[in-house]
Amino acid sequence: MPNIELLADGIREAVKEGLNKTIVQVRGMTAQEVAKEYNIADRGFIPFAKKRIYVKKANRKDLKAILGVKGTRYAMVPLIFFPHNQDAVGVNVQVGGETISIPHAFINRAIKSNRENVFIRASKYNAPDNKYTKYKGIKAKKANPYTNQTSDRYPIVKPRGVHMSQLANDIIFKRIDTRVNKMLALNITAALQKAAK
């Protein structure tokens, strides 16, 4: 007679393995679908996005795997990832069906990362108020701490970008929902077959 308790433990372990393998795969699928939806061609976006989508894995006591987006500042997606162009006025960025025009903006490489990004010459006169380009804590014309003289140039800042939760939304998850169910069934079946050997 089979040991029912051991059999139940084996099934729970297989379900746990299937859930955890699936949730990691879903993280990659989500990043790929976001890139497709927003026409993001930059190859660096997929690993960037995956780092900002966290996974809470299931365990034998709690057979629930969770996908979520990390904290506010860390999960901001720079505007440079989206289709963009620079003209005489500033930079235009295409986020989905919306074109964001950012006056006084320009594209340049960041000193630390050596990656291209969108920057704005901050000023109380030209500070953009678009939801994607707001920035905080900027004080125009700071005094130089060594000479105590006020600079006539305003600081250069990066616009805040778009939060990952706005991109990885319900539309994206509905699109991959059917594939996820099939994938989960296959992963649990594979784990059960592995346990039966």
C-alpha cells in the first residue's frame, strides 16, 4: 500500500518546483512583451527590466509564487529606451501611442555608466511638468562652494522616466495569460515525472 503522506509531499514538492520555474519564465516573458508593446529595440532593456521585476518564489508551506515591480526609484525606466529623436527644440519620445516633447532636452552619454540618456538643462523657466519628466530637489543657480560665486548655468538633470508598473500592466499580463497556464502545467508535469523516477 502506498504511503499517502509521502505521495502528498512529493506532489507538493513538484507543484512548488513547477510554480517557481514558471514564475521566473514569466518574468522574462513580461520584459519581452513590454519591449514589443512599446517598440523598445535596445537589447539592454530586457536584462534591465528583469532586474526591476521581482519574483517571490513558492515554498512547500505556501504554494504561491508572486511577480511584482520593485520600489519607485529603482523601477523607473529611462526615456532613452523608448523610440526618440532630438531636434532644435528638444527631445521627442514615443511612449506607446503618446509622443512626449521635452523642450531644452538633449541626448548625451552619462559619465558614470557611459550609456546614452536624455538630459534637461534645469531652470525655473523651462522646467517641464510632464508626468514622465518631472524632477525634484533642483535649485537653479547654485553658488560654487569654493568661490562662493553663483553660476549662470543651470544644473543638468535626468527626467524621471516611466515606472515599470505602468508598462508591465494588465494588458501585458492578459496577453501572456494563456501561455502561462500551459507553461505551468508542463512544468508541474515535468517535476512529477522527475520525482517518480
